[in-house]
Amino acid sequence: MQIIAGDGLSSPAITSNLPDIYPMLMDELKEKGYTTGDPIFVKFARVATMDRISEALHAKITIILIGERPGLATGESLSAYMAYESSTKKPESQRTVVSNIHKNGMPPVEAGAQIISIVDAMMEAKTSGIDLKL
């Protein structure tokens, strides 16, 4: 597993949510026996950043926690994009997303639990995105 944090289009999304969601994810992944790489932060990240990092590290599952476009309801909204064997050769439809993560949307700890559940499903099915039947 590789987790990436990127400010994307909203750095307040990272500063508001990462302190709650990241430790929870790491604890749950470790408890389930998953191996995780060193944390990575990418300034001005975009979702596709995960593809190149996944290819370089040969990660089975890559998760990018990224700030969403501000101005809709809040600048603190975070998304978690996940993919099984993420690659620049795979279409965007192979990504699974949990979005609207913030205190007035899906709370970070609740989102973390949902992400862990999806990770388990991806590992079992060995796929993600539209091919993953949840």
C-alpha cells in the first residue's frame, strides 16, 4: 500500500483532515497486516500523480488524499482516490473515490473506515474502479 497526500486544489483540505484520517488509515492497515510505504506529500498534486508513484514503487494499492476544488461548500473538502495496481496505462475508470471528506460532509474517521473497507474489497477482487463490485 502507498498513501500519498497532495494539496491538489485546496491546501486547507489537507491541513483540516489529514491529522484525523492519516493516522487512522495507517493504524487500520497495519492491524490488518498490510505493508505500507513511507508517507509521500506532493505539492500541487493532481489525481494522476498516483499513477506514476504507483508504477515507480510497484504498489498493489495506491491511495491519494487530495484537496478538492474549493468554492462549492467549503475549501476543506478532501477526496481519496484509490486504485489497484495504479498505472499511467490504465483509464481513470479504474479509480475508486471517496469524496466530500470534511467535518460537515463525511467526517474523516468515517471516511477512513470506508476507505479501509474498499481496500479490503480491492485486495480480494484484485481490481478497482468500475470493475469493483461493492
